[in-house]
Amino acid sequence: MELPLVVGVDGSQLSLRAVDWAADEAVRQQVPLRLVHGARWEHYESAAAGAKEQAVPAGERETAERIIATAVERAELRAPDLKVSFDVLPEDPVTALVHAGRNAFALVLGSRGRGGLAGMLLGSVSLSVAARADCPVIVIRGPAQGPDQQHRRIAVGVDDADTGYAALRFALREAAARDCPLAAVRAWRCPVTEYLDHPRLHPDASDVHEERARTLLDAALRATTTDPQVEVDRLWVEGTARRALLHAATTADLLVVGARRRPGHAGLGRTNHALLHHAPCPVAVVPQRP
């Protein structure tokens, strides 16, 4: 069965922008699009069935149906030939989207929904889903760009082999679908203690760490690159992963990062948390397991 690309909608302008991005992505990847809205009106209705006064907020069900209908219309106008389905699920948005992501190619979300405050950098729904989903989660960040404003490049952070390179494989697939180059980034740092403890024994300590980063990056690409048509730029950068990836994102249409997952444990890590708050382009968080 072909897994759909799932996009979460809540009626906000940012979620409608996510619908546009997801429709384009579904066409690129040749997968169906599924629109999901999480609402609790069915719970309210069942609880109120025997009550004298109806407990469900007025128009709750109609509002949910209007939100999903607007999103469906937008997706069909964006990509008339795309197969589009939709669901209004009687769950809170995080639960609905995490469940939908168990059988999805990826999840696409706006950076902030209707409940977001203007001063918040990233909405709680997007952050929670990115930390818990079983599939890649793409959070749409940065200004909307037309075809003439795109950088035509994907950037990816490369982790160690014990994470399985899921993020790198996802990024390579994205680059192939877009027919654009991939910037594979590996950050490295030389611990200060190596200079302080043995300044004479390790005069070239930084060279050792730089060479290790280059070797690990080359090994990762050898293990994952199957499409010779994808042009890959290898970048081993001195500094923190956060700084290196934020810099790479300034000239990318999508930044791909891995999130280490352990059985029974959700999480993003400090670097990914910062990228989801500050990256100037959409960010794809790909679960990676040993």
C-alpha cells in the first residue's frame, strides 16, 4: 500500500501554507495526500447525549468540517491531479497526528497553529509531534517562496553510523525528487582539554578531529548514496552542529536532521529544538534508531 503524505490542518494561515507545501511535495514524491484535523467534538457530543443542556460548543462540528473542506479545496486547486483524502479525528491534534504518522510517508505541519501566541517561535503541537512521531515530520518555516526564489538545494546534518543514516537517506530522496544538489554537513570540534592537557604532544589535535569528520562523512555517503545523479557537496565544518546547520539552511529549501529515538522514549535533542525554532527554511525531523 502506498503511504500518504499527511498534513495537519487547523484553519490557520500557517496550516494552509503547509497544505500548499504538502501538495507540491506529494506531487514530487508521487504519493497521495491526506489532510487531518484533530477535534474533540465527538467526545463532547457523546458526553452530552443524556444531558438536558448540550455540552458541545456551538458549531464545533460545523467548524471542523469547514476547516477540512477549505483545506481540501486548497489542495485540489494547487494540484488538480493529486489524490486527496481527509479525516476529522475525534482526538486532540497531537494524538491525531502522531497516530496518523504511523502509516505515513511523512507529516507536514505549520510552525504555529490557531492557538499559537505571536511571540512564540514554534507552536506546541508542532514541537510535540516532531518529538513523538514514528515518521519524518516537516515543519514549514521561513518566508513563502515562489519557484524563482528557491535555492534549489537540500541540506542535511550527518550523524554517526549507530543512528542508521535515516535522515541522510530521506535527504537523498528529496534531492533526487527535486533534481537538485544535496549539501551533507558534518560539524566537528576540538576539545579544549586536548590543548590544555598535552599542548606539546598534540600540536595538530584539530587536524585529527577534522580528518575524522571528513572520514565519517565519506563513510556515511558511501553507505547510503544509490543515485549517482544526485550531486552531493561534502561539508565538514568546525563549530557546533547548531551553527553549521543554521548556516547551511540559509541557502537551502529544506533542512533535514535526524532525531535519535529509543524504545519508549520521545525526544528531539537540543540542536534540533534550536533548529525548529530558528531555521530560515522548512525543517524535516527524521526519527533515527540504532
